[in-house]
Amino acid sequence: MIRFLTRRALLVVSGSALALAAVTAPVRAAVPAGTAAVRAGTAAVRVRAAAAAAPAAAAAAGWRVELRLRAGELSPLLASITADSSADAWSAGVVVPRAGWQARPLIEHWNGTAWQSVALPRKIARKWQQGFPFSAVGASSSSDFWAVSNVLGVWLHWNGRRWSTGRLPGNSAGNVLAISSVSAFSARNVWAFGGHVTGTSTDSATGPPYVAHFNGHSWKVVTAPAGNAAISAVSSLSPSDIWAVLGRFPMVSTRSTSAGNAVAHWNGRQWNPVRLPGAFTRGASLTSVLARSDHNIWIGGGITNARRGQTEEAANWNGSRWTVSRLSAHPSGVEFQLVSMVPDGSGGLWAVATSEGLSTSRLWHLHAGRWTGPTRLEPCRRACVLTGLAQVPGTTSVWAAGAIVRGRRGEGLIALQGRIPLAGGRIDPLAGGGRHGRRNARLKR
């Protein structure tokens, strides 16, 4: 079970699931020293695999693991991922040991050729660690990357020359923030979305909603949509066209907030509520949104089933009415929720459902109006946990971030659907192999 702690939180491997565990002592960062922004080999020793895919097979390549981060006694997890071009993608997470509480941030950067480990300056890493670097991420370019911690609202920024960090406004010991989403439009137009945390560490919920805006100089709290629940996900078409869903925030909340489920649209001046379909008004979790246009909005989450678990469900808004799609999964006592949806580059979309407690994930595909799946990621199958998806703009490629969990040992992972995106729009003819292909990395302890 994912649990929130008002003072400190760490990601640990517990049994076969990933969980947030509380600690009362200060967390010490163990990070590489140095001031380089992106430095291959600083936090990981990379081992590349031999080329294995032929050009003909590459064109039809499906989901596969492209990067595995192995760490011995450490447990890495990549919690979020974003891509603003073929030559720029970012993934962020955390690495903690199985014993003790010395954790450190984990950041990976795709430069159009390979994934490289990011070395934060020691002082910045220490401050970032204090906010628990399990974060939401966003980027408008390779010189404008943001990460905001899910718990406590600490932000991290790369401007192309140096790193900086700080805290979002409206965040204090008595008013703790939970941040679910970051939208970066430019270096002078960045948004953070989430909610305020209520309850206790064993029975917590999020709400009311919270929105902050960065104008290039400072962060400021701005108008949030009406509602009692936190903003659990956001999809932005432009700074004046933002769609948000209010509902359960699984990374923090342990309590259902179905009574607070809502959809809201920002038109550049105000938030306007949009009527929800009946399926999402009671006994449901609302955890994801994807805006293709103002007349093509998808929302997703989980609906209570006959086995007292939750089954994935999605709904589409055409500007005037909703069409609900219950995905064809066998009902079970496990609570599955659609936590991320992105375009597939061919008119459809990809969605990932993750179980409550982050024990397993499964992928769904919408094509020609029909959902197919679930698909499990090879080669880890049930042991794969995917926390987020990111489509590479202008391509049919989709990145995914997460972890492989087997017993008490974890490995961070980045997976890919489609061809490997390369700088300048070039496509690697050997998807899944060769110089740009999949490989393993062993993190230094």
C-alpha cells in the first residue's frame, strides 16, 4: 500500500510491492559529486547489448525494455518520464538501499543517442533529497527541465547551464502539498498541479486542489478549480487550454475520494467544470486524462468490480457527451487504475494501468475506436511496474518508466514502444540493439 508520511518518505521494496515507508530521522543523500549537468557513467556503469533486431523486424517492434538499472543492495525506481523531442527525454526517480535510510536521487536523460545518468551538484542533490525525489516531471526543451516532488512540493530545475532547487509557495509543515503533474510550456511559463494533504500517515487523502505558476522569475499560487479532491492528473494543449481531473492521487492517498471526482477546463481566464459520466461519480478512482482537442478528451481510472477490486475504465468526451469504455479485463480483488494515457502517433492511444501498491502493471491500446489488451511488458511480465508514459512528439514511439520487482529486489527500467527516436528525427534501423539499443546499467553503491 502506498502510504504518505507528513515529515519524510522513502521508497522501499516490501515483499513483492513497492511502498512508501515513514522515517523520522533526517534522510541523508548519497550522490555523486561534481557539477556536470549530464555525465555518462557518473552514477552507473553501462553495459551495452549486442545488436539483435533486423531492420525488417524493427519496423514492427513492440514494447520492450531498453534500459535496466541494477544496483545490488539498492532498489532503484524511475517514477516519471517526459519527452519534448526525439533528442530530449527525462526520467526521474529514487534509489534506496534494502537496509538503512541513505537514499539518493535518480535522474536519466535521453540525448537523442543514449540514456545517460545525470550527476547533480552535491549541494543541489542534498536539498533535492530533503523533499523526497519521487516526482512529477516536465520539460519544454533540453535547457528547461523541471521535477517537483510528489510529497512536500520541492522543485528541481535545469536551465541548460546550472541546476537550482527550492520549495513551492503555500507549502509548510502544517500545510503539506502533494504534486501530481508539471506542465512546462517555456522557461517563463511552467505550472504545477496537485492538492493539499489531509488525514494521517495511515489514513490520508488529498484535497482541496492546488495550482502554482512560474513566470520565469518566481512561483506563485494561482486559482485552482473548485472541488474537494486533489488534481490527480493534467493534460495541456496550451497555456490557455488545460484539462484537469480531480480525484484520487494513488502515490499519496490511502483513502478513496470518489465523492470528489471532477473534470475541469482552464480557458486562460477561469476554470470551468465539465459534467462527469455516471460511472466515475461513485465507487471509482479518477487518475488520468488525455486531451487530444477540446472535442476529444479521454479520462481514465478504476471502477469497483464484483470481486471488490477495481477494473480499468475510460471515457471519452466529444464536446457534448461522454462515451464510457470498460476495458475487457477479468475482474479480481486487485485495484487496477489507468494512471497514464498518451497518443500513439497513429490516431490512437496507449494507456498503462497500475495496481494499488505498485505490484504490477498492464498496457492497453486504443486503435480505430477499439481497446485491446491487456499487454504485459516482456521480459519481466508480471514483475514490471510502469509509473508513466511519454510519447515522443512527431513519432509513433512511446517511452515508459518504472521498475522490475522480484521479491525484495528491484531494478529501475525504461521501456519503449516503436522505433528508437534519434536526434534530428533520424530513426535507428536496428531498434532494440546496437549502439543506441537496449543495455543494462549497474549503479554504483
